[in-house]
Amino acid sequence: MRNLGKTSLRITEIGFGGAPLGNLFEMVTDADARASVRTAWDSGCRFFDTAPFYGYGLSERRVGDALREVPREQYVLSTKVGRLIRPGRQASSGGTDFKSPMPFHAEFDYSYDAAMRSIEDSLQRLGLERIDLALIHDIARDWHGERQPAVFRQAMDGAAKALMELKAAGRIGAIGLGVNGSDVCEEALQEADFDCFLLAGRYTLLEQKPLERLLPACVKRNVSIIIGGPFNSGVLARIGQPDATYDYAAVPPEIAQRAAALHEICSRHGVPLPAAALQFPLAHPAVASVIPGARNAAEVASHWQWARLAIPAALWEDLRKSGLLHPEAPVPQGPVF
């Protein structure tokens, strides 16, 4: 267990990412969704993340259904604000593709009132009495382009204010951002007293740009990083497979080449690439947890097997010598468990 920023919350080093349970890219049965969450629980996971956007409410419903029968005080649950789920299906508009059977769509709204409503709506979908961690979702340029500065301002003046009030009232335990870009986290550090950032796909074995500015700033201010997308949305776990993705889209040639180089060095040491990818971020003192997503119990079980695998120090040395690892990136000194 690791502390979450300056809060009293403690989360497991390996958490559960709930996006696949919203039918991200492909359908997941209710039985597989439940088995995924319960396998994570039985393996020792005590940190579960979801969001209204994941399947337009479907992931929250499934996570809540699977966790409702276990003691609420024994785990930390996070969800997000920034999108309201509205009735009626609409065509997917860029980015991710949820094959959800739920007859809803998502609308961006980072206002104070929308954040308050979003939390209440999430509690209803989850069927649980409390959310521990609330994150402002997707306020970087990847979703908003030229409108991002205005969206960011609304989020800081609206949603952030709402979440700070809920935290002060004891209704949630921690607040932060859930984003795909490190720059917006750096900007947010100057705006509000956030406890953590869920950063997806940006501090991984494939890329380490946040090591230069964001991560040192977080260590200095005792702000935790939660690593989402440790496999960069799939490419590091499905290298060479036709369904491999990077940033939720087709894998660019230069990324495929870099992933292949990582795979070659890992194979030389008899280590599965996903095991190295899962363990690597946890070596940094700013990182509190890594939360891979899973579609079924077998995928969850593999994550925990990879976390327990002993990785020789020579592998990290070879990655650094090859230029695939940032010169200043800390590396694991042993398996997670």
C-alpha cells in the first residue's frame, strides 16, 4: 500500500482500471466484467478506478455491482467528473470507441453544478454510498484542441471548486485530474491543491517525458501520480498483434519500432515485456499505483503474475544503454510483491 498524496487514503501499488468494462474497443460480458473485478480483489487489489464516460455509465454499474458485497472500508474507489451522461445514443466523436449497450451519450461540462451532479449520478450508477477519489476528466488538448484554455479555466473555476468543497465536507477523500497529458498537470499544480494526477500512457517504458518536470514537481509538493495505461493502451502488451493500439488508435510505425526494440531486450533476459512495463513506473517516488485495464479474469491474473516476477538488474541496464530508458529514470530494485 502507498499513501495517496497528503491524504489519509492508501492504495495498492497495482490497481484496477475500469475502462475496458465499458466495452472499450470490444464487447465484455457481464460475467467477465464481474470476474475481472473479483479476481483483482482476490489477488489483493484494493484500488478501483472507473468513470461515467466508460461505456456511458456501463463501467460504473459493473464496478459497483462487483464491489457491493465486499466491505466498503477495505478499498479505495475513484471516478471522474467533466462529462454528464445524457439519454440517447450519438455517433462516437473521435478518440475512444465504447461499444456500449447503454442508450446514452456523454456531454462535456466542467462547471460547478455539473460536477456536483456528476458525483450524485455516479453514486446512483455505482450503487455505493461513497466515492473516495474524484478526478476531473480529460481537460488536455488531446480532447479539446484550441478550446483547451477555455475548458481548463472552466474546470478550475467550476469543477475544481466543487470537488474541493466536497473534500472539505468529508464527502470525498481526495481530488485530482485524470488526463492523457503531463503539461496540463503542471498547469493545474499552480491552480489548486490537488492530491494526485491519474496520468494515462505518458510515464511508461515507452516514453518518460514527465520525468523532466512534472514528476519532480509532484515529489516536491507531495502530489501522487497514478499511472493509467501502463501498456500505452495495448501496444506493450500485444506487440505485433493486429489489435494492438497506441493512444487508443492504430500504432504509428515509429512507436511499433520502439516497442519492438523493448521487446527484443526483454526477451533476451527472459522477461515478458508487459512485466517490465508494469513494474517500471512504480520505481519513481511520485508514483503511488499502476492501474492496468482488463477485459476478463485471465488478463487480471496475468497483471498480478507480472507484478510478482523478478526482473534482473541487467535488463534495466541494457535498456538504458540502448537509449530506450531516460538516463535519470529510477528502475525497480525487485518485484512489486
